[in-house]
Amino acid sequence: MAEIVANVRRTSLVSTFGVGSLLPAQDDSVMLCGLDDWHEGDLITEPRLARSLGVREFRSPPTWRKSNGDVPAVRFPEWAFCTDCRRLGPFWEISDRETKMCARCNAATSPSRFVSCCMNGHIEDFPYRAWVHKDAGVGHDGHGLNLVARGHTSALSDLIVECECGLGRSMLGAFDSGALRGLKRCSGSRPWLTSPDPQCDQELRTLQRGSSNVWFAVVRSAISIPSVPNIADAFIETRMPDANPNASAEEIARGFRPPDGCTTEDLIRAIERWRNPAVTTAAPSDRELRTEEYTALVRGRGAVDAHDQFLCVKVDLVDSGIPELIAQVSRVSRLREVRALAGFTRVVPSTGDNDDVVVAPLVDSGKPSWLPAVEVLGEGIFLRLNETIFNRWAASDFARSRSRALLRSQAQLGRSTLTAALDVSPRVLALHSLAHVLVDEMSLTCGYPAASLRERIYDEPEQAGILIYTATADGAGSLGGLAGLSDKDRFRQTLANGIRRARWCTADPVCIESTGSGVNGMNVAACHACLLLPETSCERFNLTLDRATLVGLPGSLGTAGLFGDLYR
């Protein structure tokens, strides 16, 4: 009979402990199995995101409906060591399968601290025998292992793998790039699925079992909006039964006045979909989904009925005292976000549609018909910058100089790093930094902790928007305080306080004069004392930040930053 080893929140099964991740379970470690073995939860609808990911539907992770658990897991790593006699080997050799106690001294065993991963998402036990003998062909007989800690320090040099043949080697250097080259090739191991990947040409990398880069979730999300295809489909569905069946789609579409937000071309495509439901179009990318969201936020939408999940109303900024740079502020009273687990990566995370990182599969073969997802309801505030003013600043010598500092950091890195594909244009730096300033300031007055607020940046060409929202399933709920900050007087004060705080950091002058900080030097003037936020709040790993893009540098007379001399 299966054993229930741990309890996990449903939201964690999408973001923190999804398929293929390692879950600490009491004194053991397990890996969550693929979707083929999951019990399907409740249906979650979000057609835009489903089309983008190429699945039929989303399902919430199951919740305690089976006596033997809802999400199966397998024991991993398979290697373990005795905490007393220090014997090291596969758990079925050194311990009792039921009690998990050492078969030699009856002491407790602990799972191996080290695993080996590759860039294709495969994972296997660290090759201890090959490591200590520097020979991939060494056999099992006569080569029993012990893992001995000298106890002088906690350094890897004091952790020794000893073989009964007399050889020994410390773990020093095991984490270096290329440390396992020639010792062990990737076997394509996929413990979360039933079969390995037969072909893999990637090198193995040694990682700590509990380190964050063993598993990066690839989470795709979408905000539920009245999208153009959905509006056009609903409009056509009620009118096609009375239309001439012999007329072309173009002729029928020209006979209708398109609903708000739609064009005649949108109606033509809707008619073609109505006539041929099997017709398929290219799956929209994440960038295209964001563009639809930005358009909906800029246009706004008032209440139509009590069940609307998207309410966005512009705030009248006349005589508000808000600088001309801010072209629009909208109160987002209702917001629904769907977050789906599309896959995962190991070693480095995926940063978007265009990176080269391999996303590991969630099922054994083919593509899944459904994905695990969670839906969360909340509220937010949306602001859009004046693009004429913003683009003029982004073209300035100062703005370009801030971007060049990060381009130099990227030029020194390989393509397989987290930061290689990040956009570091002046527009990105300024918008992202402004979002962090506002999240930090809003958390002081809106009733939500900063970790419950999230950013959504719209910085593509002809976009200059920031959505700060709360879409959380935790105890913070939906309090109404964040949307309330869209009031023109309260927003003016919030913006002013945020920019004033950004002008000074307790780490200055070191922070403001930095030429590269953070992971791989991908921040400029940003640190934990000023711009960095909880990881749950930032969609870009707390990178591409620079508060100097907002407030300028000391001695620049305040004219170089986006907000110039405002709020001094």
C-alpha cells in the first residue's frame, strides 16, 4: 500500500513542488511523478492560455480525495548514507526498505546530499564510485563506499568518499564546470516518468539536492480579459443561423457593425471558425497574450454584470498634480489570473519564448491534454507612461549609458546562463525599476505585504505599462486597499513618496555608483536596501534594475533620471 509522505498546498504544486521536483518528506526525499499518474482536479477555463500552451484544458491539482494520496511520488535520490557508520550506497542495499534504518548498525539513514543534472532536465544520482576512482568503468564488487566528514569545517574538502579498496577522494571540485566530464555521461534519467530519454549529449553538473537550480518551474500565466476572439465568436454565434449559407465570410462580415474592440477582419475569422470548428490557428505566444492584456487594460472595461472577472476603469487625472509622464492610471477592481505549470528546467531557468533552454516534459510521450493550474482572484492598479516623453528619455545619452553597463556584463557570459536572453534596454530598466519602487511603497499603505503583490511589465514596442496586482490564494485575500490607491490624490502621494525614497539608499554611495551587481552583474544601482523585492513579487528574478534611471546620478542636477527634478 502506498504511503502518504507529505502534505503540500495546491498552489505549491504549480510553483514550488511540481512534477519532477524534489520534495523533502520527513527524513526522506521524494520526486513528484508525471501527469500520467495524477488524479485530475477541478476544471479551470482560460481559452487564451490553453491555445497558447496547446492543451485542451487546465485542472486544479487534486485535494485529498484518495486514501493513498492524490499526487504520486518516487524516492529520489536513490543513494543514501548512514548517519552513524557512514556507509554509502543505494538505499535498498544499505537500509531496510520499510524502516529505512541502516542494515549494519540500525541507525537512521539520510538521502544523498548531491545529485547530477543536465541542461535537458535529466537527473540522476551523483556517481560516487566513478568520482573516487576517477574511472567510469569501476564495478560494484570490492568497492563498498563510506562518506566520512572530517569535522574540521563544513567545506567540501572535509567531506571524503572512501572506498574499501583503499582509495579516497574529497568532494572538493565536484561542483566545478566539467567536473564529471569523462567520468559519467548523462543517461537521460527521468525518475518522474516511466522511461528514460534515450539520447542526451549534455554534460552532467553536480548540484546540491536542496538547491533552487535543481528545479525551475516554467509557469505561464494569463489574466482573464474580454479578448477580441472571444468577443467576435460570441457576436457571430447569435447571427450566423440567419445568415446566407452560400455567402462568403467577407460578404457576411461586411453586413455587420463590429462590436467595440473588433474589426471586420476579426469577424471574418470568427465566421470561419464557426463554419469549421476544426480550423486551427497558430498558438499565440506569451508576448501576444501580453499584448492583448495591455490593450484591454488601456481600453478599460466597466461592470457589465455581477459575474464579470475583469473590471478596469480609468481615473480622471485632470488637476491631479500627477506629472505629465504618467498618461493613465486605472483602477482594476476585479482581476482573475490563471497560472499553469507548462514544464520545468534544471540548472538554469527559462526566461521566455525565445531562449534556448530545454523544457522538460510532464508526461511520458507526446503532449499532455491538460496541465495543472490554479486560478486566483484579486485586484490591482494599472498605469501607463506617456510614450512620447518616455521614448525621448530612452534615447538620451544617459539612458543608453545605463543600458551599456549591462550589455557589457552579458557579453562576458555564455548563452546557457540565466541572464543571456534578458532585455536590458533603457525602457526595460526604467519600467521595471519603477514597478519595484511602487510595489515597495504601496505595500506600506494598501494592507498587503510586499510578498502578496506582483508586477506585470508591458515594455514591448508601443507599450509602456505597469500592472501591480494581488492575485493570491493565501490569507491576505482581496482587501480592496490596492485598487483604492488609484485615487488620484492617493496615487500622487504614493508616487511622490516612492521616488523620494529611491533618491537615497542606506548603501549609498556604493549602491548608486555601482557598475554591476546581482546575479552575473545584471543590476546596476539596485540592492536589498532599495529596489529588490521578494521573489514572489518579481517576474524577472530581481534582475535588470537600476534606480538611477528614475532619479539620476549625484551631480547630474537631477535631469538625467526619468523623473528629473520631481519630488526632491
